[in-house]
Amino acid sequence: MKKSILFLFTIWSGVNFIYSQNVEVDEANSFNMQDSINPVLTKVEPGPEHVYVIFTSQEYDPKYEDRIKEGVMRIRTDSWNGVLISYVVRSRSKDYEFDFSHWDLDIEFLKKIRSVDSTDKMNIVWRPKEFLLDIKPIDLDKEGPSMKKEEAFALRDKLVGKIIWLIDRRDITRDSLKLIQAETKIPEVF
């Protein structure tokens, strides 16, 4: 009987030791069991239920900020805690502006200051160019110039909370295209 108890205790101790070593290794690699099952850090893949928006962006230049009066302006901001790419849909003549945001933030840094949100780390994927045949994207190059202010904001409001994939025609190659996961929000007014 004593040998059985000693045997079970030895097995239990060994399993406990192995588990504790795995947890320490995982923490050293910035990865733990909670992360492995946390949907926040799961990369989203493009699906048929998602919204696709296509356009040709213009690069933002801070020296000539007011140069882009109509269309989509791409602004990339790199900082010590991650990357933000904003695509600003703008019409100065019709007095509207809203944006799509792609976040790729440092998750380990965020965990230290706040809870992690599902949009803190968004996906960028490449697909064959034929992917365009399988989707019906909203084409801002075609629809944007004719949209009135109310229509532009109605489009933005319709897309809030949805998984959005942006396709910038500048990122389409001969045989592939880049899909950029993004979000849009209704700005808070103070």
C-alpha cells in the first residue's frame, strides 16, 4: 500500500513538475495557455460574410496635407507600441470625412496597461487576384465621387462593428492582392 501511494505521489509530482516547466517556458516566449485559446489573438481570415471595400489610395504627405481634397488618403503611423494605418475617405466639396483603421499593436505592452481588444492586432493576408471574382466589394473609386455627405455617413454607420477587408488597388500585383483587415467607428462628439 505504501509503495502504491509513493508511486502515485511520484507520478503526480513528475506531471506537476513538467507542467510548471512548460508554463515557465511559455511565459518566457510571451505565450501562455490563455493566449493559445484567446480569440482576441486569433488571426481572422477573410470570409464570405465579411465586408470588402476597394479603392485607390493616395499617400499622405504632412507637408501637403490639404492637397488631397477628394478620395482615400493612406496614413501610416509607426510608434514604439505598434502600427496604425488609417485610410481616410474624404470629400472636401461635400464636407465629409471618415476613416478605416488597421491596428497592429504590441499585445504584450497592452496587457500591462489594459485589457486586449479583438481589434488591437488585425490581419493582413495575400490572396490570388481571382479572389476578386468571389466577392462583391464596395468600390469607393466608383461610388465615392457621387456620394453625398448623408450617404457617406450612412455607409460608415452600416460598417461599424463588421469585419472589413480593405483592398487598395496600389497593392494589387499582376497575380495577387493584399487584404487589410480594418474597422470603422462613429467618432465621439464632445
